[in-house]
Amino acid sequence: STAALLGAGVAALAFARRRLG
């Protein structure tokens, strides 16, 4: 579903932001 994809995208973005600093 779109909601699932959006949630996964947001989680990935948050993970990337934390990893970058």
C-alpha cells in the first residue's frame, strides 16, 4: 500500500539522517 511505502521511506530517511550525523 502507499502508506506502507511512505512509512518505509520515512524510516529510511530518518536512519540515513542519523547515520550522516
